[in-house]
Amino acid sequence: MSKDVALLGLGTMGTGMAENLLKAGFSLTVYNRTPEKAQALIGDGARFVSTPSEAARDAAVVISMLADDAASRDVWMGSNGALTTTKKETILVESSTVSPAWIAELASLASRKGAKLLDAPVTGSRVQAKLGQLSFLVGGDDATLKGAMPILKAMSKEIIHLGPIGSGAKMKLINNFLCGVQVASLAEGLTWIERSGLNVEKALAILKAGAPGSPLFSAVSARMTERDYSVNFSLKLMEKDLRYAEVEAAQNHVSLKTAKAARCLFEMAAAKGFADKDMSSVIELLRDKITPIQIEKQIC
């Protein structure tokens, strides 16, 4: 296949993905609303363009890594969107965490152009993106995935084919729903520990080694205790993912009550200025001694 790849979006995840595509020898064209974020990549051999349509024009594979449905829709369907220049047989890879409803619409739009779509969101955060250790959760047909496989391998440790279009988006929302609830409950638990008089280090060691322990628990509890909120996964994106999860689960007659409770905490933290911080910063809302009643009155 052609080694011409376009990547749309150079945020926390997209930059690391781009770096690994360049390391693997792909001819890479990048687009980002903020050109400054592309400077280091240009130095490493990427070509920067000012519109998604220009990025997609000569690409065999076009990858999008953006914040939400609205950003994805604009990049693909806007007046200078990538679909305006997408050619027949081009493989489109939507790696953003978006709603299954938008994926279904995008698949239909791609089909009209004769292009093929994979919905392929990722698990992992900034560190995994930089190290090429992401996990792709893929929805789409076998032939399209086979065509994109060399490119996805350059950015990942594993590629999991879950089924038809939409499967990746659904699985990613389930994954992030469970992560968001755990982060919110960890914020509550750690605040409780801090106020109880227990030794924080010993208490966290017990929890990490016991049933509550997980890689997420270890990473996020460290950020919370160190109060280091440099972004690995932003708080506003977790709030968005929980909203999407609630809507999607409702389509399957499941009410995510724990997601709603967690989302309340994230929304309140965002309103207090933590939207663009790491999701672990949600604990500062609780350290500020805000009460559940206040949260419920304002958000829930």
C-alpha cells in the first residue's frame, strides 16, 4: 500500500502518534488548528497543511484524533473538510472517542465517496501514544483493517478487531465509563484518607496491593498525592466521555447511575477551573470541602 498518511489533530494523543508514524518511515501530512503544535514534527519530516482537505488529498490513509463529535464532524465535513478531497478506496480511521451515532453517520458519508472507514479509538494516554504502545479498539471489515494494519502497528502494542463499524466506539465508551467512575471514587476515597488521620502512603499501598488496585489506580493516585495535573487525559474529555456513555447505554436500556454521579464531580471541577488539567485534578473539588448536596443542587 501507499505510505502516504494524513493525521488530523495534534493534541495530547495525536502528536505521539505522528512521531511514531514518522519513525516507521511513513510519508506524513499533518493538520492542526494550531500550527505551532506541528513545528517539531515538521523538523522530523512531516508536511504541515492548513486545511483537512489538503491533508487528505493524496493520502492512502487518513487518521483523525480529535476531542469530540463536533470537532470530528468539522474536520471531516466542514467547508474544507477531509471528505471534500477523499478519493475512492481511501481508508479513513477515526481514532477519536466519539459517539457510535456519529460513527454510523461518518461511515455512510465515507461510503458515498467510495472510501472505507474504521472506527479505531485507543486505550492508553499521552505516555503510551509517545511510546507507540497504544491499543486500538477497531470496528470495521476485515479487508479494510488489513489495509490499515501496517500504519496502526506503528503506533500500537495491540490491535483488537471487535466487529463491525461502531464496535470500537461502543467499547471505548464502556472502557472510559469504568475509568471515569474509578477516578471519581478514588478522589473521594483519597480525600477521606487524608482527612481521617491515616498515613496516606501506607493506606494507598494497601489499596494498590489489594482488590481495588489497578494500573489506573496507581497512576492517578500518584498524580493526586503529588498534585501534578499535567495532562495525560484531560478532565473535560472525561466529562464528555461520561456524557456520551450515558446516552449510548440508554440506547441499550441501561441507566448508568454511577456515570452520572462521576460526571457531576467532573463538571463541577471543570467549572472551578480544572477543565484543561489532568482528570486526576477532580480531587481538588473535594479537597475544597464542597459537599455532595452542593454538587447535586448545581449539576445533578
